[in-house]
Amino acid sequence: MRCHASHFGIIWSTLVITCNSWAQPVATQTAATLAVQVAAQGSDSPSGLVVVASLSMPDTAAGYSGPRAFASLTNATGFVSFAGLPFGVYSVCVEPQNQIFVEPCRWSTPTTTHLTSQSSSGTLSLTVQRGIPVEIRVDDPEGLLSQSSTGHGLLVGVYTPAGPVRLRPAAQDSGGVNYRIIAPPSVAASIQMSAGGLSILDATGTAVNVSSLTSAPSFNLAPTATTQFFRYTLQKNQ
């Protein structure tokens, strides 16, 4: 720290000590950091899991147009860190994508944190658990989905306590489409499906209304349950 003495007029005995460091403005934080520790229940490894920090409410003007989602993989111990984040409220989710663990944010409210210029460093702890595979097969023996002239579109999802979750096809062939979700035990959910103007038949050949929560097939799986399989068939309305 460099200091110097200055005098006023001819009064040499009056000294004012000023230091360069005191004259500098206090540095302000322009970006935030977030550390996330993910644990896996049991003996499973928490490495290689996708952690996504989504900016749900930026601390800037309503016209904010920067990135909204930041993703990274956990290391061997389940740790991941983010740097250079804009200030705001973040929802943090783990997306395992390995068909073993439950995706917590699909079944419960996401964990949130508010990173600000006054509190620019955050730390969160999250846990993932093994779940039970729920397989949904939609047979299309007449190739109705591939007939563009029909204008039909198939939407398949699961309604969980966190709300509706739309599923992407896990596999597709000439005879139909497969969907998959990993469900936690002892949590109720129902299957939702929309196929435009087509009829949806269950495994017994009975038409079902899977677009209504009150009549959609539901499940609430025991911890000892194994893979659950639901099968439907598309058919033209009679």
C-alpha cells in the first residue's frame, strides 16, 4: 500500500495521510457461482449425472435475453459447480438419463436458490434414488400415425404430483412407439395420452379415455415392484 503526505499552505505540521488503496472503489460482484453436491441412495455412484440450473427469474429488467439454462456433469463424488451465472432465482434439477434413477423434478417441486450481488455464492445438496421402470407401448397396426393426411398426433405423458410430464419416445418401429419413465415407489401417478381423433384401446380391446385424469390408468408402486408394463392400441373411430 503506497501512502503520501500532503500539506496545506505553509503549515507543514498539518499532514493528511491518504492511501491509494483507500481511494479505490469497492469491487462489486458481476456474476454468481453455485456448487451442487449430489448423493445417491444406497451403493450407487452419483458420478456422470446431469445437473441443470435453470434461471426462472433474473434479477435484471424484464427484457433479459441471456441464457436461461446451465448444465454440467457430476464428477466421481457427485459434485458439480457453475461459475459466471447471472443473478436471479434458479431451479436446480438432476436429470440422470441413465434409466436407473428417478428424476426428482418430475415428481416433486424443484429445489430453488436466489443468487444476488450480495449473496453471489450458493451451495445445494440433492439426492437421487433408484426407481421402478414404467413402460408404455402404443401399438399402431394400421400405420395411422404415419398417415399425414389423417392429421393425428400422439402425445403420451404421466401426471405426477409435480404436474404433467410429457414423455419422448424411447423407441419406435413400424408397429408402434415405446415410452419409458422411472417412477419412485409409493407415489401415485396416472398415464395421459392424446391421439387426435383416434380411439385408444387397452390390452383387452376396450376403448379407454386416457385424456381424463379421473379415468386414466393410474399406478402407485410398492418398493418391491419391478418393471410395470402398459399397452394400448390405436384404432380409427368406428
